[in-house]
Amino acid sequence: MTQNFDIPEIRTPENLVYKKTSVLTDNVLHYCPGCGHGTTHRLIAEVIEEMGIQSEVIGVAPVGCSVMAYNYFDIDMQEAAHGRAPALATAIKRVFPEKFVFTYQGDGDLAAIGTGETIHACNRGENITIIFINNAIYGMTGGQMAPTTLPDMPTSTCPYGRDVKIMGNPLKITELLAMLPGTYYVTRQAVHSPALVRRAKKAIRMAFENQKLDRGVSFIEIVSNCNSGWKLTPVQAIKWLEENMLPFYPLGDLKVNGELVKKSE
Amino acid sequence: MKELRLMKGNEAFAEAAIRAGADAYFGYPITPQSEVMEYLMAEKPYERTGMIVLQSESELGAINMVYGAAACGKRALTSSSSPGISLMQEGISYIAGSELPCLIMNVVRGGPGLGTIQPSQSDYFQATKGGGHGDYRLIVLAPSSVQEMFDFVSLGFELAFKYRNPVMMLSDGVIGQMMEKVELSEQQGRLTNQQIDELYPWATTGKKPGKERRIITSLELDPGRQEKHNLKLQEKYRKIETTEVRYETLHCDDAEYLLVAFGSSARICQKAMDLGRSKGIKIGLMRPITLYPFPYSIIEQLSKQVKGILVVELNAGQMIEDVRLGSHDRIKVEHYGRFGGMIPSPVDVLYAMEKQIIGG
Amino acid sequence: MAKVQGDVVIDIEQCKGCELCNVACPLNVLAISAEVNSKGYHYAIKVNGNCNGCSNCAVVCPDGVITVYRAKV
Ligand SMILES: Cc1ncc(C[n+]2csc(CCOP(=O)(O)OP(=O)(O)O)c2C)c(N)n1
Ligand code: SF4
Ligand code: SF4
Ligand code: SF4
Ligand SMILES: [Mg+2]
């Protein structure tokens, strides 16, 4: 028997400091242990709860591991074809300009098959929020090369590593989107440590608040992990992410209030 | 007072969309239907009724925008021509799978591939037998006049919402481009968001406190539930087949020979029939108005009366398969068609009837 | 100065044993059990009473299975 360290006497409503948000359903997430999809879902749901917009928000799920995101968010949602979420969101926002509309998309969905929809929704300046989970791999289909797979990184379709000469270069789509006049807020975040999670949540909050301003797309990349695809334990994966993903995909704001953020060298 | 106007088919379609109280049009230019969006943009329907018009980055974008708006319970439509409709097939399959109502116009041009910008009816199979992946059906309406390009818009929306099913208008470059007098119906109001909430309990309009959330999806991984979903779709299609068949017959009462044609071909056949009758040949014409559901039973009935059927299409022989099914091979059924943008004259059709059916 | 006492409640049936909470805890309160839950996952457990209720574990938990309390004692 393990020793019991419970302190039941302090478990009172006044002392409650953290509890799963009611904007998430009770369904058990189907994601692998330690997957950043779950953390990001929770942050979005917390923001929706804190803004009190549960009845005003319509989400669009992608094709990818998060294809069934609608099982977890207790909000109205639509499931898009692979890559087409920004087209759905464009229409939803235009027919319901007063609602909050967001897409949730992986790197294959957003930066490969859906590049056209993504760039044009951003370029038109649709007044929506796009949450982009970059795990540098196709998680759902079993770990194939993604547009964001790092140079030399092995995947099931580049088992000897991504040879950029043959397979092309990783696409930094977030940098590209920041250049478009239709994006208002573009930022790159991560969710694998407490400080980063808290910062990412602020960014997500800002991205939803921005919809009240009608100034264009708020775009949040989350540099995330795919433990199954990377063939690492969750703890190894976050270390690998820090050492390999973050130098290539540096965290921070790229565009705020419609202005590109100047990087001080 | 009747409101009459001389209009192109494509323009009549666009005006009809505004007057039917449509909420949103999404499209991408392609000949021979570009007048639809040009007319809409010039008319500023966002000022007339609040209707949204948006030129998308591609037909893929357009059809997925239709998906998004339709899933919100809005009256959404798009139009294109054959190559663009091919690009839309992914979205159409998702719309059918998610059971969303919408209107899709195909002003058909000749194919395959980039083909030609000239009129054709070669997308009959694509429209009526599938197009995209999976077991699904579109309700397919075939206008044969500019008036029907107008009238079928509100009929299309009515059927789409009645069955939560995509409706396609299968027109062609002849009907889209020609000008005729049209009687315009009165402006219908767009539904308010509150009306949408009351009428369409499936629409994603934002989760109401204390109510179940609404999810629009075509995904169901559990085989048992996916089969059930498919069976439900099939049940809907059977209902459509028994209740929504529409067709027109001309001079069929005493006909010894039958022409079967839809859309622009039916107009040519009508002239051919008149020509034949003036020569004493008793020709009748059956024009399917719904291509799906196909009017099999009238074909069956007429196949017991006439000596032979000539199916006239601007393609290499597509609808003829349905006519043969309806006739149960009781009598001779032959096809006459021109394609690649070539249009037969009534004389050509009558000659084919005499040679392939009467003489043969 | 009042001491802060925290406590966490872990829904062990929903825990997937990823250990991210464990890594995030500044006071080494958490570890992974030797036993498994009904889904076969080793789950997060408390191994001391040092919790200060900082919530780090809960905010990094992908499955949202940790509830945190904090009291001044
Ligand atoms: C048209 C089409 N092509 C391919 C697929 C197969 N497919 C499903 S998910 C996916 C990749 C998803 O990767 P990503 O968007 O990075 O999401 P992740 O699973 O990594 O979160 C692919 C290729 C599909 N469903 N539809
Ligand atoms: S396969 Fe990768 S992205 Fe998908 S749930 Fe597992 S860890 Fe997450
Ligand atoms: S982070 Fe959550 S799921 Fe992972 S071990 Fe801790 S409690 Fe369990
Ligand atoms: S609340 Fe803080 S101190 Fe307590 S277990 Fe969690 S991370 Fe550790
Ligand atoms: Mg991915």
C-alpha cells in the first residue's frame, strides 16, 4: 500500500485553484499519453469559459489526430474535409459575424493539403482564430513526413531522415502568414511546461478577444509533440522538442496588432 | 403585375438566388457560367437582402464555404462548370455525408479534361450516379429554359431543406448563355437567425445553455453506426425516388415513337418532334426534369406503347442507360448524340430517328 | 507569515501516466504508480505532503485530470 498524502480538509470550494473546465466534455481524450493536442484543447476551452462565450462560439475540426475534437469541446462544431477548415470558418464567420469562430488544424491539414485555404483565408483577413498544432509529423496516419518535418528528421516516409534536396524544405508557414496584410496577430507558442502553457493561454485569449475588433486573422502556432510519431516517451519528447523544434521554430510573437514584431539581434 | 425581363440563363439563376432569399453565394470564375457571379456582384445583393457574395480562391474553397454556411442553417449556393464541379466533388461528398442542404449549379461544358468551353451534357453520370466517393445521391434538376433557370432555384432550396440533401441544377452552356423572357417571382425574405434556430435543430448556431451541442460531421468510425447512417441515407433516397420524380411529356398520348431528352437537347427534340409530326410520323417527347430521381415509371409505361425510343443527349450516351433500365429492353432504345460542343439540328435528330429507330 | 498548503486530486482512471505533471512539479510531490488503472496505465500519485498548490501539474496535464486546492494554514 502506498502512503496516503491526501489533505481532505483543505478541499473546499474556496480553496479550489484549478479544475478542468466545464467547456470540455467528460469524454476521455483519445490522444496518446502526453500529447499536446489535449493541453491545447483545454486552453481553448478555458478561454471560452473565461470569456463566457460558450453559446457564441463555433469551432471547426480538421482531419488529423484532432478530427474528433468535437467530442471534447462542449460547443457547436463542424468537421471539415482535410485542409478545408479555413474555408468553412470563412463562411461561418460571414454568415454569423457576431459569433466567435475558430479552426483547429494540424501541420499536414493546414500547411500541406490546406495551404491554399489557409493562405487565402489569412490574406482575405477573415475575422477568425486559427490554432495550428505543429508536431512536424502526420500523427494520425502513423508518423509520415509533414511539411514541417525538420531537416534530417526521420519519419515513416523518410526513414533515413528528411533529405531536403530530395524531399524539399520544411515550410515555415507561420512566418509566411505573418507577412500577409490580412493577419492581425501571429504568434508561436508551446504547451509542454507550466510557464509556456500559461503564456499560450494568454495568446489564445488574445486571439479570441481580437475577433471583437474585426481586424483580421489571429493565428497561433503551437509547437507540439507527437510522442507516437517521434517514437519517444512523453518526457523524452519534450526534451527533443526543446532541443530540435524550438531552434528551428522559435517561440514568440511574429505580429501583434497588425504590426510585424522586429527581432532584436 | 407580372415582372418580365429578358435575361441570360446564368443571370436568371443569379437573380433567382437573391429573390429566393439565399444567404450566401460562393464561387470561382469559369466559362460558361461566369455571368452568375458577375451579375451578383453588380447587383450588390448584400445591399438588397443582406446576401453574401464571395469569390473564393478555388472551387474547393467555394464548396467548402458552402459547407460552412449550410451547416449554420443558411441558404448557401455555388455555381461552376464541369472542371470546377470536378474539383468540388470532395466537398459535395462531405456535404452529402453530413446531410447539409445546398444548391450547386453546373453549367456543363465539354470534357474530358479542360475539354472545351462549348455546351455539353457529358456530366450526367457524374451528377446522377455519384461524382465523389461514397454511397450518396444528389437531387438533380435539369432546366431547359431560362425560366427554369430561375424557377428551379427556389424549388432546389425547398427540396434541399426538405431532405437535408445537396441539390444540383444540371444545366449547360446553351441554357446558361441564351437569352429569353423570364417571369420573375417576388422577393422572398431571408430567414432570421431566430427562425433558423427554430426550423433547423441540427444547425450549428452556437450551443444554447442547457441544450445539447450540435455537431456537423460525416465521420463515424464505428462500423455499426456508419452502416446505420448509410441506411438512413438510403431510406431518404428511396423516399425521394417515390415522391420527387418530375418530368414533362409532349404528344405522348398517340405517340408511336418516343424521344427522350433533358435540358437543351429537349428543346431541339421538341422541334424535331414537330418536324416529324408534320411529315405524319407520330413522335412524342418525354423530358425528365429530375435526373435523379429518374422518371423510370413513365419510361416503363411508354415502352409498352411506343415502337422505339431515341435518347438524344449532348454526350456519348449516358442517360440512355437509365432509359434502357426503365424500358426493360422491351423495345429498341438507341442513342443519338453530338459532343465536344457540337449541337445537332432538329433535322439531324429526325434523321437519326428515321434511320436508327423507324427504319432500323 | 502564513504557510501555504496545497493538495491535488488526481482522477487516476483518466490519467495516462505521461509523467509531464511529475516533471513540472517544483516540489517533487508526484511520481508514477507501480500499479495500473483499468486501462492499463500507470498513473500519477503523490509521494509526499509538500504540495503548495502551484497548479503547475494541472496546467501541463494534457488530459486535465488534476484538480488543485490551496489554503493558507
Ligand atoms: C483527402 C485526404 N487525404 C489524406 C487523408 C489521410 N490523412 C488523414 S490525417 C492526415 C495527416 C494529418 O496530419 P496533421 O494534419 O499534421 O495532424 P496530426 O495528426 O499530426 O495532428 C492524412 C494525410 C485524408 N483523410 N483525406
Ligand atoms: S499520434 Fe501523435 S499527435 Fe496523434 S495523439 Fe498520438 S501523440 Fe498526439
Ligand atoms: S500529466 Fe496528467 S495524464 Fe500525465 S501522468 Fe500526470 S496526471 Fe497523468
Ligand atoms: S500543485 Fe504544484 S506543488 Fe502541488 S503537486 Fe502540483 S505541481 Fe506539485
Ligand atoms: Mg501533425
